Amino acid sequence: AIIAFAFLAVPMLADEYMFRAILIPFLILSLAAIGLNILVGYCGQVSLGTGGFMAVGAYAAYNLWLRVPELNNLVVVFLFGGLMAAAVGILFGIPSLRIKGFYLAVATLASQFFLDWLFARVKWLTNYTPSGSVAVGRLEVFGWHVDTPMERYLLILTIVVVATLVAKNLARGHIGRSWMAIRDMDIAAEIIGFKPLRTKLSAFAVSSFYCGVAGALYAYCYLGTVEPEAYNLDVSFRILFMVIIGGVGSILGSFLGAAFIVLLPIVLSVIVHYTGLPNSVTSNLELMVFGALIIFFLIVEPHGLARLWQIGKEKLRLWPFPH
């Protein structure tokens, strides 16, 4: 019902501002949060390099579009961006075989800094543009020209729905059980037959693939340009906040966390506007609310909004006979 509403009703009800400012970034960031949740929530491998993997997907998609005009189909371009991000994710996931926890977080943080430097300094990747920022071309999918915000929304929604169904089935299958076994106790998982090398690298590959596709979508369907600053460390932290607030190890939590992070600045700006506070308060208030909410969820409800949603459903199912 939700999918039918998103495809049929939302295009008729939403205006251009709703598409550009809320729906499109929400769907793209949800896809990136699903990718990070696969790695952090299901496999237990901490990562702070999500923004870098998104940048790999965006720049790989741009270079394929630029240098191989015969393949200027967005589906092919986005898949290529995801595959290149998966390859880079496997490369930077190799240290996870020897290190874990805080040390793995530092290693993935190093990958973020390295990738930021790479895309800002290697001019071939940006077609020798001095600023490192390049405009994407016309969007086309199997002869369909994606021009309006509504068409971009429908394209992104289709990709996100397919990717979500794939992620949900992966989590419920053998590969998902192997991820969760490594997450819960890697030594016991190895004893019962799960191979840490294959399991951890598969989680890095799938996670980076999702982040790479999200990065390409972010460049082509939201920003209209590919630029290094769009995938900086702040983006990595925001997506991590989505996973923590929405619910670690939950596909639904990825969507709830993305919706929260996208809507929070808009709600705070409205509050600041009606209370007469200076506009400079908005950014500081946003950071304060982020920090307070992360502490709240870590202490009170570590499973995030997804768990609160589940508790609410159970209470409604039993009402008015709670016992």
C-alpha cells in the first residue's frame, strides 16, 4: 500500500518544492543509509567512509557517461558507479580482517580522507576541470528523458524500491545470517563454518555498492553536478546518524532515520522563523538536537525509531485489551 501510494498518489499531491527539497534527498539518503546499515547493523563493521564511497560511485558514473557515449543510459551508468564503489569498498575492507571496533572506524575514516584528496587532486577524473566540480549531462533511461522533478522522483523511487527488496532478501537469506553471525561473535561464527574473509568483504562490497549508487543518484538527480565537497566527512556522519537514530540492523530504520534527518532542518528553520530568533541559530540548534538525540537513543532505545515503531504497533494490536 505504501509503495502504491508513493507511485500513484505522491506525484499528484506533491509540488516541485516537495520533490526537490524533501522527497528526492530523502530517497537517496535512505538508499545510502541502507548500505551503511548492512555493514554496521547486520555485519557489525564500523565505517566512517560512506561519503567517500558515494563519491566513488558519482565520479565513476560521470566518467563512464563522459568517455563511453554509447552507454549513456542511466541504469548502466548507476550500476557501473555501484560496482566501482563495491571494488573500492572491498579494498578498504581488507583491514577489517585484522582490526575491529575503534581501529576499523579510524581505517575507514582514512579512506574518506584519501578519496576526498583523490577527487580533488586527480584532474583526469573531472575532465581537467580546475575546481573539481563538473556538470552532469542529460538524463536518459531506455529512451525516456528524465527532465522534471517528478520524473526524477519516480526514477529514484523505482531504484530504491528494487534495492530495498534485494537488501531485505539478502538479510533474510544465508548471506544475511552469515553477516549477523560475524557481528554477534566472529570466533563462534568461524567455528561453525562461516568464513570471516568472505563474509566481511561481501558486507563491504554490498554496502559500498548501495552507497555508490546513492552517490551517483545524488549527483545526477539531485545536485546536477559532481563535486568533492558534496561527499565530505559531514555526509558520512549524517548517514551514520540516520542509522543510529533510525535503528541499527533495520531496513525500516534506514528510512525512518533518513526522514528524520531530512525533515529536522526544515522543522527547525520554521520554528526559528516563527519565534523570531536569528537565522544563525538554526545551524547551531540543529547540531545540538542531533547530539542530544544520539545520546538519547544510545541510552534509552539503542534500536532507534524502528524499535519505537514496532512497540507502537504491538500496543495498537493489543488495544483495548493490553493483557
